[in-house]
Amino acid sequence: MNITRQFGRLLRGGLALLLPCALGMPAAAGPAAAAPQAAPAPVLGTPIPPSTVGPGQPGTDDALPPIFQPSPIPLGHGLLVGGAVDLRTRTSSTGRKGGVWANAAELDFQHPITAKGTPRGNIVLQVIGEDPPDIARGGDVQVGEAYLLYKLPLHDEVGTTSFVKVGQFQIPFGLLAVYDPHLKIVQPLYEQSLGLRTDLGVALSGTLYGYLQYDFALTTGDGPNHAYINPDRLVTFRLGRTFSTRNGVLTVGGSLLSGRLPVTDPDQADPFAVELPPSGRSRATRFDFQGDRYTPKTRIGGDFTYGYKAITARGEAVAGADKGNRVLGYYIEGDYEFVPRVSGLLARSLFVYPVGNSNASREYVGLNYAAGRHLTLGAVYEYLRDVPRDAFGHVRHRLTFQAVLRF
């Protein structure tokens, strides 16, 4: 009991430090399509360019406290392979109610592209065997991200770079442009707001004048592993900027999105918000009042990430419309490493759907332990409330335990 009270005091103290920062000071990681070369050292108090870690290197989905992931294993000529196994068990009133299951088992392949000894890009393939707990007979092998990333031959003297990406990749909207949550228990708003995380298309990303980060994508809006090709169906654009200050590193971003995306509104037949599997493919069977699975969506969003010593905070706010009906939402998360290798997590999200008083809210309290170079353990308590259109709300309490083994 003394340990519990001590943890509570420390976590509340971390949150007290975190909230003022989160309200006014965003933070840290660079865009996913970044240069595969070493980043220059930032100058204190001035904007710094985005992270220049290439795809396949230690990513932004590491559980806190951050630990160095195992290096990719070289296979053959220039082929690198890594991966992860995500094991979970939970209590739940819906879906999978007991036992241990492999939520994801993935292999990540990477082939660096060089020209005259200079890194120019990467070929990335992510194969995921997944068994999502709330999808009946959902066990499957899917392709997650699979793309070619190539640096265009622009002059870098003014700090301007440009990378073209072709294939399946995370939509660069809001936090998804700088944060990969597919192995996380706690998820941002893409489940409720967008209905997918990964999509098929082309993107252009990079930096302008050394400090502005940009992402522009044309994708199908169907999610990955769909054969339908229409790369002008969904348009996404984001601008971001990263700063180094005496009180931490922060990143802020603004995003725009327009196109047809899956319907995610809960109704009486399916009263709970959609939970997407790790591959990011939407398998929802939701329909709007006209019987369509897809609906025109517009979104404007702002996101931030902030890192200072033992504190990491991130969040996003979204507004827009589904077929002319207004939607609103926000997500905020704070992590605090209160002892070495152990951190606490607090998070909350709310999304207001376009019809009636329908909404979905989530509150999380969690604990992470970095057991070593390869293994991270976590536990999260979730308070979930879903209000379907034309129905009463449903409240669920859920406790999830997770072990992520990386190699």
C-alpha cells in the first residue's frame, strides 16, 4: 500500500509538471520520412531540423523510458531485418476476455539505397501477423508499411530537402506524421476520426530552409492491402517545426485532410468505437444513414510533442466535418519516468461524432518497465465510454498487460 501511495504521489507530481508544458510547449520527434544520415547538432534556443533517422532505425513507438532497440540484423547484400512480438492479456466485457494472445508478430525488412557511397533512401517492408482481440476470426498476416523512400537530388545549401515515398505508409496527419503507435495500447484519434492509419499512395516529405517540416500525401483512403487504386481520393498536408530550448525539445504541427474515409460512427448494432489492428487496415462494417461504408471527411488538426528530462508529452486536437456534419476531438498523453527504467502514463481522449450526441471518450492510467535491451513490460487501466447514435452510452473498464519483445 505504501508503494501504491508513493507511486500515486510521484505520478501526480509528474502530471503537475507536465500539464503547464503540454498547454504551451509542444515537442520532439521528426517526420517518419526523414533523411537517412546523421542530424546536425542543434543550436540552443533556435529551430532544429527534424530527426534524420532513416526508416527501420529505432522509431518513435518505443515504450518509455526510452531504450536503445536491438540493431537490425544484416542478411545478404544490404538487407537488414528486425522485428517485434507484442503479447497481451486483458480483462474485458467485450471481445477477447481472457488468455494470452499475440496481438502482433512482425518482421521489418529494410534495404538502404546508396549512390556513390552516399545514402539516398530506403526500401521498407513490414509484415505483421496479427490477432486483434475485438475482431471475430481476425487472425491474419498483413503487410503494414511497404514503401520506397528516395531523396530527390536537390541542393542542400539552404537546408531544403525532399523525399518521395511510394507504397503503403502512415498518413501524415497530426501525430501520425511523427509518431508510430501501432505497438501501443494507448492510441491517438485515428481510430475514431480517420478510420485507418496506413494507406496506399505517394507522398513528398522533407524540410524547408532547415527548420520547417512538410508532408504532402495523395492516397486511396481505403487503407492498406486493398487493390483499389485511386491516389487522388484522399489528400493530406502537414507543416511542422521543431525547437530546442533550455526547457526541452518541442515540435508543433498543423495538418489538413480531405477525402473519402471509412465511417467510424458507433450505432446500436455496433455500439463501440472501432479499434484498428496493428497493420492499420480498417475492417469496420459501419454504414452511414445512406448505407455507405465511406463518407467525405474534412479535418484540420494541430499536434504537439514535448520532451524535457523525465517528461514526455504529446497531444492533438481535431475539428472538421463528415458529409457537412461537424466533428471535434482531442487526445493528450503524458509520460513521466519517476525511477530509472520505470515510467507512469496518463492519457485522455474524446471524439464527438457527426450525428446527435454520439461520442467516444477514453481515460488511461499506465505503468511501463524497460526490462532490458529487448523487452518492455506494460500495464494500462482503461475507462472507456461509447455513446452510439440514437442510443444510451456504454461504460467499460479494462485492464491490459503487455510484453513487447524486440529483436
